[in-house]
Amino acid sequence: MSSRKSILNIDWVTFSLYLSLVFIGWLMIYASEYSSQEPFSIFDMNKAIGKQSLWIGIAFTLMIITLNIDWKFWRNFAFVLYGIGIVLLIAVLVFGIEVKGARSWFSVFGFTLQPVEFVKFSTCLALSSFLAGPSPKLRHFQNVVISIFIFTLPVILIIIQPDAGSALVFLSFFIVLFREGMSKTPYILGMVGAAIFLLSLVLSPVVVMILMTLAMIGILIYDFDYKIYWYSSLLILLIVSIICVVQGLYLQILIVNSILLLFFLFYQWQGGKLNFVISIMIVMLLCAGLSYGTDYAFNNFLKPHQQERFNVWLFPEKCDPHGPLYNVLLSKIAIGSGGFTGKGYLEGTLTKLDYVPEQSTDFIFCTVGEEQGFIGSVAIITLFVILLLRIITIAERQRLNLFRLYAYGVVGILFFHFIINIGMTMGLVPIIGIPLPFISYGGSSLLGFTLMLGVLLKFDSQRYLN
């Protein structure tokens, strides 16, 4: 297919959503800096809006170039681009500049570039290229290991910077592995581990273990006869456990629950379910280790400012409102002040007077909430949801595995950015500092997401290939 026909065959719905979000982002960045007392040009390079205008022009050029490159180039050079990305992550540790405690940026002619935004794209392309083939590769354990290594190598280098927020985004590639057919067991164990980790930050390890013993008892009695009787007994045990915890009788109720758990394990062992019993015991030991390990690591390894990030999220009442809690408080106030319809475009006050830190980057959604209100916020969220659903539709109509897997990689990355960025502005997730795609100020993120989406559109334009 010729380049002209390829461009005409792109998914115009996705392209229109891209243009809409970029334009909305440009408007919001201008609004965050606007001042009627000090007017400025939209091309003023001393202002964020001026630099963003330049980046948007470059991004559109990059999009056109990407759509004109033969799709085979991306397949053939996937690992070359991945290797370049790894080299850039190593180079930034040596030659990069430090911004807010992280050595994640190159300084080029007065502009800063963050290589991790390119690495997200190159890793997505490399993983998709590795997994693409006539038969599912994840049936073999070594291929699972290689797949995970492909996206954990960048994570290690990013954590060294350190940039925990960007590193977290790479977990989205587990969506690709899931779609490709990897066993559900690691995902279940991962969710259980995440739940234990979070519970251990909120509750003491002893209380977590009390809950775990109750959960394991519930699993062990699942196939018993007279389920109503057994689960009614479990409910009574749960109520007694809560009363004991409230009374401070942690150790006593843990011992009682543990004895009951051992009894049910012995019963299942007698029934010939040795492997099941061993699995339950291993899970209990791992959960106990994770719970006590989390508590110990939080109190002994994390630095005070790192502990504060979790406390701001989980225990805001314990934090200084003029300290680490300040960002979240002002962010929530700004969003809430917009009400249902908002204050009107360029009429926001909290996001213009530097009350909200990083109002044009990580906290750009505050400007949307204050000036456009609930209606505008829902509209932005709706556009993102439509974009994500559209990319999934694009993924499922592909004939080549490479195209489908790459599309799922893109939707995973966009989903993580979307959920985490909006969530942290409302205090629903910790503040880890990642941009809202296409809307937050920043050339690196805009170019990275544009390249990612441009290659997706190019692949989709070739979807009739066998």
C-alpha cells in the first residue's frame, strides 16, 4: 500500500481524539499561566505555552513522518530502538541533569528531554516484536522470563535515577502478557501481594495475619457440605476477631485462628489434598514475610520524605498541611472550587496564582476542574475512555500478532498514566509525578506519546495484511 493510501486509511476517530486532547492541553496550559495584568504571546519561549506551542508543531511533524515510514521498519529495527533506549537511560545517569532529586533529563539548547518517554515506546515495540509469531510463545517458561526481562531492565535503570513514577508505568506491560495468554496465577498472586502490602501500611502485621488466617479458613471450607453452617461459623469468628482486635487482644485471637487453620489444614490433608495444603501453607508464609517485611522496610529503609508520600495518601490527618500534604490539599480545593459548571475559561484563580504547585504539568487536571468544573472534568475523562476503548477495538481487529500486541502495550501505558495522574490530583493514589497524556506540559511526553500513537495508526492502516 502506498504512503498516501496508508495515511488516508488511518483510523480517523483515534486521530481526531489525539488532536482534541492535544488542543485541550494547549488551552489548559495557556490558562494556567494567563494573567490579564501581564499579557504574553503564545509563542513566548520564556513561558510554558510558548515552548508547548513549539513542541506541538514538532509533534505534528513527527506524526506525519511516522505515518509515512514503512511499517516493516518498526518491526525490523524494534530491538535496535530498544537498545538505543537502554543506552540513553545509562547515559542520562552520567551526563544528565538533576531535576527535583532525579537525574532523568538531558539539557539540549535550553530544553530538557527525558529519555524514559522514548523508552516506553521502544520497550513496547520490542516486547511486541518478541512475542509476535505464529504460535503463543508464553507456553514456554524461558520466553516468559525473557518477556519480563525486556521491560524490567529499563525499570532497574529508571529506579536508579530515581524516578519511581515512570518505573511504575512499565508494569502495564503485564497487560500484554495477559492478552497473550500468560497463566493467571502470577496475576492473582500479584494482586494478593499488593493487597497485603497496602494492608501492612495501614494495619499492624499482626492484624494482617489475623485477616489472612480468616481468609485461608474461608478457602479451606469452600468445598465442605453444609456451606451455610460453615460460613455462618466463619462470620461469627470474624466478629469475635474484630472485637478482640478492638480490645487489643491481638496475639490471643491470632493463636485461636491459627489453631483453627491448622485443624482445617489437617482435615484437608487427611482428605488426600496434600498439594492444596502445601500451597496454602506457602501462601501464608509468603504473606507473613511480606507483611512484616513491609512494616520493617517502611520504618527502617525509606527516607522521611518517601514515608511522607505514603502518609499523605493513607494518613493525611497526620501530615503537616503546610508540608507534604500541601500539594494534595490545594489540588483538591482547586478542583472542588470549580463546582458543577466551573468558573469559566481563564477565570480560575487558584491555579493561576501558583497556589497549586506544578499546575501546568503533573497537576494540569486541577486547571480543568477549577475552570471547567464537573462537566469539563467528566468530558476530559470521557475522551480518554473513548480513546482507550478505541485502541482496544483497533487491537482486536488486527490480523498480525505484532500489531495486536503493540496496540495492547499502548493502551496499557496510556491507561496507567491516565489513572495515576488524575488519581493523584484527587488524593486517590500517591503523588509520583507522571504527566497526563497529551494534556500536561512537556515536550518529552508529548513527543513520546505522539510517536507511540503514530506507529499504532500506521500499523492499523496495514491491518488487512496476512
